[in-house]
Amino acid sequence: MYISKGVLKMNRARPKQIIIRASEEEFNYIKSKVEMSKLKQNKYLLKCALGKEVVVIDGLNDFTLELKRIGNNLNQLTKAAHEGKVNCAAELQDINGEMKEVWQLLRSLIQRQH
């Protein structure tokens, strides 16, 4: 539930509310875990209560950006190989396959994180 312009509104997807009590120490511990997870408090607590895994991967955005750059360079090399400018087509095919595997693993990690 939340108040918008003086009107009490209820979350339609999750109309039920659970209230818990915690000591100051427990409260601070939970808050720090929520902050580390980079999730909203409600989402974090629901995942924990429902036994779902909370995955935190620091630097994932930087890793994704660098992987995109590597893929770009790989595409440029592949184009050059097809144009006959370099002779490394077999190696590029192997690297392309490995890059696909890395992307699949990255997607899997991202899905686990959300």
C-alpha cells in the first residue's frame, strides 16, 4: 500500500502485507544485505522468504561492456578474414564459438541476479 495525492492505494499484484519486528542489530543486518543485493527491499525479502537464490555480481556492467568490445573486434577480424586480408578463419571460428558460450553464461548470471 502507498499514499498518492492523499489517496490510499494498494499494490494489485501483491495485495497482502506482512509486518515483522526486528532488533536494531537484525534490522541493520537486513538493511546491509538489501543494499549489497542492489534489489528493492520488498523484492530482496520476498526472494529470501521464498527460498530463491539472491545473486550479487559486482562489476557485471563493466564486464558486459568489455565483452561487447571484444565481440566488436572479433567481428572486424572475421570480416577481414572473409575478405582475404588475414588468414585465421579457423581460429576465428573457434573464438566465435567460445564467445557464444561466454555470452550464454553471462545471460544465465544476469537472469539469476534478477
